[in-house]
Amino acid sequence: MDAPPEPTTGQDSIRSTPLSRMAALAGAGASVGMNYLKYYGKRAVSSQNPESSAAARTALDEANASRIYGTFSQLKGGPLKLAQMLSMDDQLLPAAYAAEFSKAQYSAPPLSWPLVRRTIEREFRQPVEALFQQFTPQAAHGASIGQVHRAVLAGQPVAVKVQYPGVAESLASDLRVVKPVALQMLGLREADVAHYFKEVEARLAEETDYTMELRRSQELAAACACLKNVRFPAFHPTHCSTRVLTMEWIDGEPLDRYADGPASQAERNAIGQALWDFYDYQVHTLLLFHADPHPGNFLVRENQLWVLDFGCTRAITREFHDRQFALLDPAVLEDPVAFPAALRALDILLPEDSPPVAGKILALARQSVSLLARPLLNATFDFADPAFMKAIYDMGEANRKDKSLRQLRGARGPAESVYLNRAFFGLYSLLHRLRAEVVIHPAARSSQAAVAALP
């Protein structure tokens, strides 16, 4: 094919060395710190009424959130992925940060064509023109780890995902610098969440290995072929590498747009059922699941759910699965001996907890489990019910504002639960947006579960 025309837009450079990326992140941190100093300095020398003080704090959060997200979006990789993860629960962050970080769920600023071309040609040691019949230089979609371009291979439209330069090599150093910023936003202590950050780092490292994504995608697609109305794009392994993935191009409607559109209730229910069955089968049968359930990773086409992007997956052991989901058994939940024992098995209750601390954790865990297991206690569940999701959000908001929870010391809960909780929280949110009513298959109700214990 002829050389593609050079596009005039797109980020034309990316900091690809650990040192340069650390400098950018440190610069953002210093800017945020200066904003805080100015804010507290003004508070110390002026008397503001509550409304003015609240407005000043909102303006501070907005300025800091914009500065941090701007840096994250330019660096891409681990920082931008962390922003995406944090934004999935809008009760986890202050409103300004949640609003700004939610941009990471849809499309990051793309890289320019010369950088994309260089990555492809380094991977395959051939010109782009020799690899594809056609290649569109403008990115169709930009994400945290890579961006997608439309191309033609063997006469068929394909999607080519190209990883951003330097994100794999700089991942560990990125997260070391970002960690203090994230801890400050969340009001957490490093010692209490260190094992969670290790889990996040391990999964992000997997996301930068496109050969693993290719293998997991093909494994899960084959294993889930039995599911009704669930489809997966086919890959072209000869045009895949550690930094490039080539797969079938799927024209469809992103799940959030579909949910907000004119689909009938029957159509919504069918797509919602496909989504529910997909996660149910992965978690409880395969013990391997798609752990990135934001709307951009699902398309609806001809009343079928297409699952995209298997970069983030999580395998769990049967032992962890059984311990985690034992909490959802109503007999365990109501048993004054069995329920604390189940929490101790997951290190949610710790041996050193004082009676008041243990009592608070027990009460919070019982409230959480009772609410989040509600769909599983019925033959069908209507996720359109606004009271259900409001109760989840209200509980999360109350816990976020409860300062006593931040004083609880110790690493609580297994690290494996991070992505399992993320998957089910995302599943519930997507089903609510679809306003879908789903069937909870009777044979599986005793073992199915959602998010367990503490949010």
C-alpha cells in the first residue's frame, strides 16, 4: 500500500525513560503541594464563611485534579490506568477528582503517527505498508496502555492496538511516585495497603504483555463459546507481538450508549443476561475473569454482547474463591460464630483487633454483605431498582466519610479481592445502567456472589 498520510494532530512525544517520567510526576506533585500551601495560607490569614470556605476547597480540588490528570494523560501507562481504576467508583474520590479521572474510562489523548509507526516497525522489522493493505494513521481510540487504529489485513477490517512507548519499562517507577498522591487522595496509610499496590502492579505488568493478552483472550473466548449472546473478536497471531495486537474490527455500539438509547426492555434484559452469565461463568467455573468492566470494553451488535480487551484478567484459586464466597451464604451471615470465623479466614478480622474494633468491622461487614448479596437471594433481580444502587452508593459515601475507618490498622482482606471486587462492582453498575432484569440461575445461587465484606 502507499504510505499513509501524516496526520497533523496527536501527542508527538512521550516521556519513555523512568527518570523523565519520575520528573514529570514529581513536578505534578510539587504543583499540587504548592496549591495546598496557598490554600492553607489563605485560610490562616482570612476569615471565611462556610460557603466561601467550601467554594475555595472545591476550587482547590478542581485545580489539583486537573493538574494531576493532565500529567497522567500525557504519561499514559500506569498513572493513567490508576486514574481509570479509581474513577470506576465515584464514591471513592472527592467529586472533583472523580469527574476528572472519569475521562480515562473513554479516550486518552492519542500519540502521533510517527511514534505509532516506529513502534510497529520495531516490533515486526517491516514497514507498515508491508504489513497491512491499509492503515489509518489517526487513532480510533486511545486508552491507558495503548491506542487502537483501524487497518485492513487480507481484505478484512482489523483493529490494531499499539502500546505506548516506555510504559512497560517505567511501570514500577511510575507507581512508586504515584503512590503517595493516591494515598493522600484516599486518606490511607501505605503500610495498610502495600499488598494491594503490589497486586495492582502485578496486574498492570500483565497488561503491558500483549502476548499474554493474546493467550488469555483466546483461552477465554474458547471457554465461553457456550454462552448465549456473548461474542469475541478473532485475533491475527501473525500480526501480534509483545507491543502490538491485531484483531477483527467489530462495528458496534458501546455499552453505555446502548444503555442510554432506545432499546426495548426485552433487548436490555437479553444484553444484561449475557453480561451476568459471562461473569458468573468466568468467576465460578473458570476461576479466571475479565477484570476491567468499564463500558468501553463492551459493544452491542445485532443484539449480542461483544467483549473486548482482555488485557486485565485475574486468575483465582478455588481455595480463595470458596473462602470469599462463604460470606454470602445466608446461614453463615446470620451465625454469630461462623460469620466472624469467615472474616478471620480472609484476614478482614485480625487477631489483634480490640473488641470495639472487631464489633465495628463485624457490623460493617454484615451490612455490606447483606446489601451486596441481595440479588442472589431471588430467582430474578431487577437492577433498574434505583433504591438498590443508591443504597450501595450511600454506604460507600458513608464509609468514605467515616474517619474512624481510616484509623483501622493492618492490611485487611486478601489482595486477590481487589480485582474481584472491581469486577462485580463494575458488573452491578453496568446492569443498573442497562436497567436490566436478569435471571439468577437456581443451580448456581448457592455459590454465586458479588463483592464481599468491606468496600
